[in-house]
Amino acid sequence: MGKTLCKLVDDDYMETHFKAYSELVKSPKYICKKCGRASNDDNKLCKPKKIKA
């Protein structure tokens, strides 16, 4: 699964694979500067930026 969260949502992945999707956004370490989504994997975001603690 090499798609970004934006593409996964567009493809209804969140609806069909909610548990797997929720693991990607659990305890986020990065936020996308383009769409505002957050993830614990920077490879899942279009323009990731590390969230400072």
C-alpha cells in the first residue's frame, strides 16, 4: 500500500478497511502541509512535516 491518505480516502479505503486506516492515523508524528491530514508514517502524506512535541 503505497498510496497517500488523500488517495486512500478518495478510494473509500477508510470505509472498507477502517481498522487498518485507523492504525495509520493513531499517534500521529507528521501532518500534511497540503491537506492537513495527520499520520504516524510520513510516506502516507503528500507534503509531510514533522510535528514538534
